[in-house]
Amino acid sequence: MCFSATASFAAAAGLGAMGAVTLREAKTKSRIPLAAMPLLFGIQQAVEGVVWISARVPWLQTTAAFVYVLFSHVLWPFCVPFAVGAIEPPGRRKTVLKGFLLCGVALSLWLAAYIVRGPVMASLTTGCVVYQMILPPIPYGLAAYVFVTCFSCLISSHKFIRVLGLAMLGALAIALWAYQQAFYSVWCFFAAILSIIIYAHLRQGRGLWPLPVQKKLKASG
């Protein structure tokens, strides 16, 4: 995260361990994308740790910053709606989530087009990593980002996934209020920690669908 190299690597280790446990809870292929998210967050935090320790090696820091931004700005906009849509039972919500996925893919490509123009730089300040890059105007880019990540969770029929969406919105508000320059880094850290909610979802009853859907499936069977 944006506080120190030690914090980033500690978070990476914890998320890596939790990611391994979470993946074991993925009993079907449709759950694997969601279950993989804590591990992906762990890799992202490890990359930010490299950003911290490579200040005296400019090429390594620049490379690490670029990889981090690929995670934060390109991976998550399509990964989140894809993972949420994959576990959604058939119905209107799943159809809507397909629309979110298309928007997420478009947003990822849009942001990637800006990012690859470069340069991507990282500035280390007191307790913060500030990433500097060319991006779309903040109100438009951030609004689209929040829409495809947080709101795709909010329309899920799964309780814990909706909780995750609300928690990510709360984390965004805190990051914007307390760490304006480094809010992407801080928000990603909070989201990484909140991915424990994914484990809670996968453990809940170990059922494939929400309880009301399970009852309907049993009744129809």
C-alpha cells in the first residue's frame, strides 16, 4: 500500500495466504475468477513494495510502477464485473452484469490507451506513493471506474458481494478525503483488505446460488 515497503510486503504475504485458502473454496469453475481476486491483490501489493524499495534504481521503479498501474487501472475494471457475473445465477441480473462487463472491457481499453502513451512515474512522499500518468479527466474516468467495479457488486443477488460493493464505496470516500493525491494506491489497499469478504461469501453455506435461488431450484426439480 502507500504507507511503506514493509506494509506493502506484509499485505502481499497475508493476501497471498488468504488467496490460496480462498481458491480452495472455489468448488466450481465459475467461482475461480472471484476466488482469485485476493491473490491478484496480493501480487499488486508486492509490486508496490518493489516501487518503494527501488527508488535508487529508476528503471526498476518505473517498470514496477507501470505494472502496478496495469493492475489498478486496466485489470480491475473488467475483472470485477466478470467475476461477479460468473457467480450470478441465470436471470435479469446476470444479463445486466454482462452489460457491466462490456463497459468494463471498454474502460480498461480506454485507460490502457492513455497509460501506454507514458510515462508512468511513481513519487515517494511521507507515507505515500503517488502515481503520475496521463489519464482521462478525473470526474469522467473515476465515475466510469466506480460504476463498473462498485455498482456491478451492488446489483449482485449475493449478500456478501453487495456488502463488498458498499465497503469499496466507503473505502473510496475515505481515500479521496484523506489521501487525495495517492487515493488510487490507498483505495486499492483498502479493496485488497476487503477481499476477505470474498472468502466469507465462498464459505457461506458453500452453495452455488443464494438461498432463495436454491429453494426455487429444489422446487422446480
